[in-house]
Amino acid sequence: MKWPRAATWLWLYVVCVLGAFGLAGGHLAHAAPDDVGRSVAVLYPELAEPYRSVLQAIIGGIDERVPGGAVRVPLAPQSTAADLVSDLRRRDARVVVTLGRQGLRVARGLDRQFGVVASGVLAVTPADAEGLGVLSLAPDPGMLFARLRVLMPQVRRVRVVHDPSQNAWLIRLAREAARTQGLELVVVEATDLRAALRAYTDLLPQMNPQQEALWLPQDSVTVDEDTVMPLVLREAWERNLHVFSSNVAHVRRGVLFALYPDNRALGRVLGDWARGYLQGGPLPPPGVQPLGELLLAVNTRTARHLGVSLAATQLKFNTVFPEP
Amino acid sequence: MSRSSTHSMLPPFRWARWLYRTTFQRQLSVTVAIGVVLMAVLSSTAASWQGSRQIRDNLMQQGERIASSLAMQSQLALLSSSPDNVSEALAATLTYPDVMRAEIRRVDGTVLIERGAGPQPHTGRAALPASGEIQRVHEAYLEGETDELWCFIAPVWTHPRSSPFEVESAPEEYLGYVRLIHSKGTLTRTKANIFMVNLSMAAIIAILFLGAVRYLGARMTRPIQVLSGAMTRAERGDAGVRAVVDGPQDIVDMAQAFNRMIAVLQDRGDELERHREHLEDLVHDRTEQLQRAKDRAEEASQAKSAFLARMSHELRTPLNAILGYAQILKMDRSLSARQVAGLNTIHSSGEHLLMLIVDILDLSRIEAGKVELQPSPVVLRNSLQGLVDIIRVKADEKQLDFSWTCDDGVPVTVLADDKRLRQVLLNLLSNAVKFTDRGAVSLVVRLGGAAAIDTGLCTVRFEVHDSGAGIAAHDVERIFEPFEQAGDSHQKAAGTGLGLAISRQLVRLMGGDIHVESQPGRGSLFWFEIELPVMADGQSAHTLPSVWSQITGYAGYRRTLLIVDDVPANRLMLVDLLRPLGFDLLEAGDGLAALERLRLHEVDAVLMDLTMPVMDGVEAIRRIRAEARTTLLPVIALSANAARDAHDEAVQAGATEFLAKPIDRAQLLQVLGQLLDIDWVAAPPGMHG
């Protein structure tokens, strides 16, 4: 069958119209699917292990969500935003994902022509975000309390000592989450180690082992590894206190359980955000968000000591201590 | 090099002299010992110093670590102001060795807790470190030290964990400090131990090393000593010595070289020995041959001497009688002129014969070297005068002019053998007269050569001139040969022909020689020069009276003489000679009989013949001298053997004088006069008529 000349011209017209729509049809219309990766740049500090693995896992997650993979831009210690802008433009980057403390510092100075998402940071305050959407590595308190409820259903009260300059935003979220979980959150603020120690010294004897649990947030002031942790762990062991943490290392030292970041999942979230932005979607809202992509670690020895039946919880424990 | 020369070359420094005087092994041992001891001490000191530095650093690091550790554990206590939180750690800290005291202080320096019994460590600096100073450091440091202890300070800080994911790192907080007093006891002990261990090890190594050195030194020096001993033995003449080849290679080479050298020397020595033995044998053979020849010559000489002596004796004995009786007969005044002439002929012939015998004997003795001059002071002019008188008679007989002169410079008295000098001159003058038929004969005596009287010597020249036939030049030497005369046989004059030969020998014996200046037909000159010691005036010799023949007796009491001779004719001749002079005479036929006579009679002198049976004269003289009574008795030995041996033998036996036979009357009387102090009485001249 021979195509009529009019039909040929119609086919060309349709292609051209569709092409014109494609060019004018938003951000994604500029890039073919294979070119998305070249528009997403990941700025990350060059760190040694074990931090390198964390960053690699996050970047790997981003790559899973960004076709062609994101452009990796390692940050030198002296790298500044001004230095990077031209490089990012030359690379035709449109979305920038920054990781780590240095990444956040650079992100704050980047031109707003880029879509910027920051992550891989701890102890970040809303003030630090400066209008950026920051996905913190701090586990979501709601998920923490949910796991607490599963592992220790008898607990009614959760005590926490924190430095408000680091974790005020998180405690706010925690209060809501506690309420949601039917728990009472008793918060003690301490602005230095001496005050924190005094606080722990005061509260630990008061705790009811049956109904109360102590939450150790990621707080460099109040959760001192050299002084507070030995005190807390010793007291908890001796008095069968339930202690959970936002730091997986604490489980190794004797805390019952902890939630810790699922870095690859975090990367995937970041990749989704980036691709969504390129496709015309929004970026994370300005401010700090707790991390919902978490894994569960448990200390079986502590569990046995406390009489907690892990098997009965039917939870999936991603990391178990002591390691077999 | 001799030991003394070696010592003379010793250097002036004591140590250098020590090097010369000690053995190689001792020098090696001492040098190595000094080196090893120095090495031991220095290495021990160095090792101890180095070790102690490391230990000091380690101990200081340990102290700082202990302080830091305690500081780490003190955080809770300081934060909570609760000493209980650190008391266990503090107790654990004090269990460390050398930790004497530990303090934990707050920021303001007040003590939170302190433990330990050490001294309050206010070392050097302020009692309490300034907090500002401490707050600048995080590590432990040394606050100060004394000889006994260190004081460490370790600040206590909080250590909030910080990760690259945290936006803001939590600040560190200064909580206080730990002061740790750490003793240096371990350091001190360890230093001493290291030093002692090193020193001990070095000493052990040194001893082993020294032992090895001594062993090697001995191994090296023993072959040298062996070699030296071998050389010493070789130096002493042990030709068969060999060095034992042992020890290091160079010593072995030396020993082998020495052995080869000794072997070569031994071969040469053996060869020389063989040559020497051969030479000795040769010399021995030659010596034996010479000895045999000498013995034969001596035997021949002795035989000749004996023959001559015997002949002399045999001839003299009859001549003694002939001449004696001729002299006796001539004293007989009753004889006729013809008888007297006959007696004179007998006497002169006998004398000629005697002269011949004497000349032969004389020549023989001179040629045999048995004649010795017997110098005595001589008044030269007197002696010559007697000679001149004799010759003048002979010259007058031939009607020749005879003159003699003696220069004034000639010393009056000289030391000379007068008899021999007169013999020579008499011979020369006699010859001059004998061979001069007309003309003149003269004797000239003067100083010859370089006169040197001041030195006590003078050279006297004797010249005998004649105007005789002269001597042809080719005859000049021949005339000195025995039994030779110059000229034709018909011209030969009477004589023995021995005179010139004897004269030349005698002059040579006196230190001169006879020279002849002559031309045939123009006369001759015989002259000689002899060197004579000059004597002071007054030392004149006895001069024989010229009138012995006129003696008829002696003054004073009568003397008794003993005549001992085995030949009765000889005894009788002497009796006849002496009795007319007034002597009482006893006779004996041998020595034993003579001794018997002497035992029975008092005698004034003995005339003792030497050659006798039963007991010879020598033995008899010896026994006479042995007797106290006759010890001083004058004994005149008589012998027909005029040889010197007979004279010497008699004198040694004790003879006072010696007279040769035939007895000369004048000589006998002179000797008797001297021995018996006799004043002779002579007949007036012309008594013979």
C-alpha cells in the first residue's frame, strides 16, 4: 500500500507539534530520560571510613532513582559555593544534593537557581537550614516510640535529657509522637555536660524500671560517651532500666535497641526528590525533617537481662548485638 | 748489636724504653688489655647512657600515659565533684610501679582527691599550674623534676564525640587536672643494672678476647722464641741446630730460611774444616819433616861440635905438654943458643898449631852462633898500645915502617870486648905486615860516621894501611873465605887462612863490617866502623902486665894449691909451672880424690879439670860448694873443651874462674893473682940474656 502524500505531511506535522510541546512542556521536557542524571549533582565531602561508606550508600540510593546516575562532585575542605557554582553550571546541573556538614555549608551559599536538598547531617537546627529543606539523620521519634511500644509495651513514660540548642525541634516532634503513642515524655534540658550529668544523676534513681524508659537522642552535649554513657549503662544494668537510643553504637555498648539511618533508602528518597524536582515537582519544604528511613538494631543480651522476648515482637532486626 | 750498644740507643722516654725492654707478647697483651678495658668502660658508659635515655623517655612516656589515663577517668569525678567516681581508678594508678602520688584537682586548683605517700611536689615551678596555661594544652606534660622524681600534669577535658555529619561540634570543657608524682627509682636502678650488665659482659668478652690474644700471641711468639733460641745456639757454634718449623706462615718461612742458611753455613763450615784438617795435616807433615831435618841438623851440629871439641881436646892435651915444657925449658938458663932456638921453634910451631886449632874452633863457634861478645870497660889506647908493640916487633923484623895514630876525639874508655877487638886488629895488622915486603904499615883510629858521644855512643873507625902487593878487585871478596888467600900460590904467606874469615864474622858481631880498598901494587886499606858505648874515665879495665914472663914469685906467705887432673902429664906440667913460683901443691886424679884432699888439707885454691873418670870436675865443684867449709874456696875450672857450654856448666856448678887448655901461663898467673890477692914478683928485664 502506498502512503498518500497528504498522509506523509500529516505525520510530519504531528511530530513537529509533539516536539514543540515537548520543548515547552516544563523542566523535564528539556531532558530526555537518560539525561536526568547529568542534571543532578551530589556534593559530598571526601571522608575516611566509616563515613565514606555512609555517603557511598546514600549516593548509591540516589543513583537508583536518577537515571544515568547523579554527577558526583567531591568537596575539598576549602571548597566554597562560589567555586562550585560555575562548575555546576558548566555541568548543567539543576538539582544539587549536598551531604554532610560541609555539604550543608556549601548548600547555604548556592545560587537558588539550583534546586538544593541537604542531607547527611546531624544535630541540625531549623536555623541552620536557612530556608533549605534538610533531611536530618536523626531518626524520627515517632518511629522510635512505635518500636518502643512493640518491644516494651509496659512502658508509659519516656525520659530524655537534651541540649535544646541541638534537639529542640526534634523534641517538639517527639512530644507529638509520644502523645500519639500514648506515652508521657519527660524532657530535661541541659546546656552543658556538667548539667547533663547532674540531670542524669538525678533522674536515673527516680526511674521506674517497669514503666519508664530512657531515650538517648543524638546529642553531643548531654550524651557524652565518656561520662554519661558509663553512668547510664551501669545504672541501667544494675537497675534493669530500659534504655533506647538514636545511635546504633549505643546498642553495642548495652542499650536495648536503637533506630539508625537506612542510608541507601535515604539516597533513594533524595533521588526521588531530585527527579521529582526535575519533573516539575517540589523540593522538600524548608526546615529540618527527621529521618523515616530507618533500620532497627537490638542487643539481645540486654534484652535477656531485661526479660524482653524479642521473638514475640515479630520485629525485623536489621542488626543484632552482640554479633554472632 | 751488643747489649751495651742497644742500651746506649735507648730513647729517652720511659714508655719508649719500656717498649724496648719488654717482649712482643707482653706489649701486645698490655696494648690489647688497655684497649679492651677502655672499650669496655666506654661502651658500658655509652650503652648505659643510651639505654638510660631510652628508659628515661619510656618512663616519662609511661608517666604521661598514666597521668593521661587517670585524667580520662577523672572526668566523671570532676564533673560530678565526686571523688568516689575516681577513687578506684586512683587506686589502680597507684599500683603502677614508681607512681608515688596522684592528685586530682579542680579548675581552681583545689584538690578533689589525692592519694599516695610521696612528697608534696612543688618542683621548680609554681605550686599550682596556672589554669590558663593548662587550658592551652590537652596532653600530659612534665611539670618538673628532681633527682628523685618527676611531676607530670595531665589536664582533664571533656571529649564530646564529633562526626562530620554534625553541623556543630560540641565544645570541649576543661574540668581540672591530674598531677602525678613518679619516682625515678626504676630509672636509677635500671641505669645501674645496664651499666653493670654491660660492664660485666664487656669484662667477660675482654677476658675471652685477652685469652685469645694471649693464645695467638703465644702461638706467634713461641716460634719466634724457638727461632731466637736456635739462632743463639747457632751463634755459640752449634752448627747442627735447626729451628722447629711451626706457627704462622711468615714465621714458618723465616724458620725455613734460617734452616737453609744454617745448612749452607754448615756445608761451608764442613768444607772449611776439611780444608783446615788437610792443611793441618800438611803443616804437620812439613813440620815433622822440618823437625826431622832440624833434628838431623842439630845432631850433625852436635856431632860436629862434639867432634871439634874432642879434636880440640885431643890436640890440646899434647900441645899443652909441648908448649908447657917448651916454656919451662926456655926458663932454663943453662941451655945453649941453639937449644934455645930449637925450643923457640918448638914453641912457635906449637903455638901455630894451637892457633890453627883455636881459629878453626873459633870459626866453627862463630858460624854456629855460639860466640857472644863479652864487653868490658877498655882503655882503648892502652889496649892498642899492647897490640902495636907486638906488631911493631913483627914490622921491625921485615924492616917496615910502622906507625899508629889515635885521634884525640876517640874516647879514652869504651865498653868493648877487648879480646875480640884485639883479635881482629891483630889479624889485620899481621896480615898487613905479612903481605908487605917494603914500605909501611899503619894503624889509624879515629871517630867515624856521625859522632854522637853525647848519647853515650861513639862510632870508632879502625883503618889498617899497608903499601903491600894489593888485592885484585876479583879477589876482594874471596879473601874473606876460609882457607883463601889472594894472589898466586907462590905468594902465599904462612897462616891458617882463617884470620880474615874470623875477623869479618867478629866485626859483624860487633855491628860493623870489614871493608877493603885496594889496588894491586899500591897497597891496601882494611877498615871497619863499630859503635861503642863510651865509659867515664877511671873505669879502666885491668891491664895485664906486659911482663908476665918475667914473674919469678910472689910476696907474702906461701899458698897451697890443689891440682886435679886425671892426666898425670897435665898435673906435672902445672906443678912444674907453679912450684918454682913458690906455691905448695897437692894433686888428685879425680873429683872424689880431690874431695878427700880437701877434707884433709887446707888449700887456698883448686885447679879443677872438668873431664875426669870416677867423678868429673863439675860434680866435684858442686860438692865443694855444698860443703860449708869450702863454700867460698876459689876453684879454677880447667878444660880442653873451650866451648861455651863447658864454661857455662862450670860456672853454674860454682867455678870461680874458667881457663881453657892449653893453659896460658900469663893468664893463669893473672887469675891466681886476682883470686888470691897476690903481689907478683918479677925478675928484672934482660934476665933471659
